[in-house]
Amino acid sequence: MFLALHEIKKEKLRYGLVIAVIMMIAYLIFILSSLALGLANENTAAVNSWQSQSVVMSKDANGDLSQSLLTQADVNKVGDKQADLLALTPGILKHGSTRDSAMFVGVDQTAQVSKTIKLSQGRLWQKPTEVVVSSKLADQGVRLGQQITVGLSQQKLTVVGFAKNAEYNMAPIVYGDRSQWSAIKGVTNSFVGSGLVSQKQLKTQQSGLQVYSKAALFDKMPGYSAQNKTFVFMIAFLIIISIVIVAIFLYILTVQKMENFAVLRAQGIPSSYLILNTLVQTIVMMVVAVVISMALALGTSAIIPAAVPMYFDFTLIGLTGLALVVMGMIGAIIPMRIIAKIDPVTVIGG
């Protein structure tokens, strides 16, 4: 332990450069992880806030809740009075001369979903012509008391509140009375909503209807699964690259110190001590690099624009940091094998 720290202290530049390279890789991994979580949260924030476990929608919608259409007869077939009927449709939100994409979510005031909406400002709607919008729309110029129109409807809707975690499939949500949905979507009154959402597992054997769990609903969201897989592969490759880089640097450092190791072996220092020395150096470098990169990533989140979706899960960051340290230790296996096979006579004699 003493020898490992003393060597790092003596060769500050050499080991500092190694730590800097590992730190940049770890920093990139943390930033990509936070972006992946941020984008995933933009897709699923609303559904998670509803505390829903399952949803029933029309089979033809192929798992896309905003494309599902239910009649009153479909709702009666399910027969679960505790399930909330939601009416979703994407549309253009118009406020003044500005146009923004949004997702209208029509829901009854007495529904359980209405009770899960967390407000950052204002209040819930009390009239069919009042709406609560995502707090992200406040950053885009929407104000309390402002009148807006959504989708195909020309009905003026008054903004009375802003909601936290109100995003669905990357679009900010406009919560309002379900009676407004048919005009906004441009369908007849024969359709009453998009899906039945429940905080328990629903079941139905009715033809034309399909039950999806929350996880299945997320996987069916356009682009959600592909986006997550892309980030997972990027992060996995970066972790593998970190192993290779650590192995290369430690190999070079080991080869440069071969004569020193041979002299120590000739003096009776056991190979196990020299191997432990290399392992300790690896752990120290990895821990220092990971800690610095964590601090940089958190600092980046404080200055990055709010429009960039970043979400830091400290448990995930901690596990990722631990994984990097373990990967570094794996990368040290090749240099440690070289040290274990050092023959003092051959090295010094050569």
C-alpha cells in the first residue's frame, strides 16, 4: 500500500495523465446515463405519476394509447369502476402567435388520475374550459390565465395551473376535461376516450380490446425502446473501452518498471506484494477518476440548459462508478500476470 501511494506521488504527471483519461471516459458515461434517464423520464413521467399498473385500449392501436379509440360499449365490457377513463391525443398548442407540440389528456375531475396531478402553480381545472398544463410549457411562454387552443378545436381554454412531471412520449401534457377531447382530436361523440387506466392489474377477454402492463405500454411508445437500447450499448462499449485503456496503460507502466520489479524480486520481495501494489494503484486511480468525474457531471447538470433532459439517479451513478472500478481491476489482470512471471535473472541478466 505504501509503495503504491509513494510511486503515484513521485510520478504525478504519469499517473495524472492516466487518471485524466479514465476521468473523461467516466464523465462521458455519467453524462450519457443521465441523458438516457432524462429522455426516458420525458417519455414516462406522466404514466408513472398516475401510479398506473395496467391500461386497456383498443387492439388496433397496437399499444399506442394516443391512437386508441374506445366507445361506451367498450368501457362497459371491462366493467371495472375503479379504472379511470382517459382521452389522449397529440395536437398543436396555440398561445398567441406561438405554436408548440403537446399531448391533451382528458380526464374526469373525480378520477384517481386527477388526484395524482402535482401542481407547481395554480389549481386544478373546475370547468370544461379550464386546463392544467405541463410546467415545461411555462418555459415556452405559457402563463396562468392565458387562453390557448389545442388541436383541431377552436374552443378557448384558460390555463389555471402548471403540473410537475407532466410529459408523455416527450410531449408536454395539457390536462383538461374529457368532454373537450372529441373536438380536439376531431372524432365523433360516439368515442368516449382512449383507454382505461388502473392502479391494479386489469383483465379482459373481450374481442377488440387489449390489456397492457405499464412496462409493455412504455415499450410500445414510439422510439422509447430503440432510444434506451442505443444508450445502453453506448454505455456498455464505453465501459469496455475503459477496461482496454486501463490494461494498456498499466501494461506500459509495468514494462517500464520491469527492471525495478526484478531487483525487488531478487531482494526477496514476494510476487504477491508486487501484484497487490499494482492492484492498489489501479483502485486508487479508478476511485480518484470516478469521484472527479461524478463531481464534474453534477456540476454540468447545474449549468446545462433546462431544455436538455438530464436526470441523475444517485443509486445508478454509484453502481456505475463501482462497475468502473471493478472493470479497472479486471484491466489490471494482464499486468499482474506479467509481474507474477518475472524472472530476476533473465531481466537483470538481459
